[in-house]
Amino acid sequence: DSITGAAARLHSEGAAQELPVARIVRDSVVLIQAGGTWGSGVVIDRRGYVLTNAHVVHAAASKRVRVRVGPARAWCSAAVVYAAPDGDVPDIAVLQLEIEATAPLSVVERDIGPSWHGRDVIAAGYPLFKPENMHHPVCTRGVVCEARAQGRAVMLHTSAAAFPGNSGGPLLDAGTGWLVGIVASFSKYEQAPDTWIDYSRLAYAIPLPVLEPIWRLLEDPAPRWSELSSALSLSKEARRVWALQPSPADARVLSKY
């Protein structure tokens, strides 16, 4: 089920009412251009802070990117105030727009874990097409297939389709519009050398519990982003999950089959 954020409507008692998710997507999901690449992001603070993936902005010259913001689709400049090293997890970056944000996504869902299995979610972003051809964010609907945790959720699997360009966009609760994660990648399978098959309906997202240190920093009038790297550091077990490797205990079980 594919919808556009600006066009999604719910007709009730003869009047068109905008879905919460439609308003959130229209106002808070942004398009990010870094050199010749692009991706998606979501505004999370009125000071203009934006969450996205680090791999979206690694090509940025002088740590600056172009961002298209809000329903007016106006372009502005943004500084990369934090980006995880290339290939590191969680694959997250924080930008700051040169303008204040009028509609940050302030409501988030931080209690995410295995009980979320089967919950309806929506992935929003700017997939596939060149930025100049993208008029509105595109949404795809699916469910949270799995939440892997070592005491907390460290990865979300979702059947909401993701494509190149979705990276860094939000994963939202389909009912409330609450932010539950940041889309990081979709699945690929190497069928033969240099021949890959894309599985767009199996995507991976960074759940909000992993990103909790970002919200703690935002409580400070002047966030110290230099502290974020150590605060976001994941355990060896969590890194193994993101590498799609079984734990040693699971590996011993699998070796029996």
C-alpha cells in the first residue's frame, strides 16, 4: 500500500480529515542532498535538528548538505553536527538546519521490543527518483517483523518497502504517527559475483531506544554532539545483530542442522 504524505486523507461524515501520519510526513520528513547522492531525514527539534543515516551525508563537502524542508519544499543549507564513522553502527547522523523548524516530530515511541512483533508501521522518505523529480515524501506500509534485543531493542525488521533514497527516513507507528525508528537499509542477496537481488520488502531500522542519547542531548540548550559517539556505542552482541550474524549460542544450535 503506497501513499503520498500530502495526499493521504480520511473521509469522515462527509468531511476530509487529514491523517496524523499524513501531516507528520508532509511537515517533518525532509529530502537531503549531499554531493551527487540523496536520502531522507526527519526533523526532531525546533532548533532545526534532523536525524538521518551517516551514509547519506558521508559525501558532503565541508560537512554541509542541502535539505528540502516542509510542505513549501524550500531548500536550505544544513551542517552535519554528528555522523557515525563509515561502516559503523548505529548508522546515524544529526544535521542542523540554518533555519528554525516549524513542525518537528516531537512525539516518539521509546518502549520498543519483541512485543512490537506484528505492529503496523509506515516508512516515509524520498526513494528511487532524482531529487528534482520528487514532489512529496512517499510512504509504504508494513509490519514490524522482528525486534531483536539484548535487554533492549537494537534492530527492527519491517516489511514496509524501502528503496534507495529511503535511507534516513522515519519509521512511524501507522496509527499514531509516532516515530519508532530510522530506516537504515533494505536487504540484498548476492546471487552471483557482482549480481545482486534487492529485497525491498525486508528493511532494517534503528529503533528509538538505541537513539535515546540523542534525546538526552537535546535537553541541553547547547547540545555537546562530541559526546554522542561514546553514548551511542553498541555492545558486541548488538553489533553482531547488525552484521546479521548469529550469536555464538545460536551458531552452536544451527550447526546441528
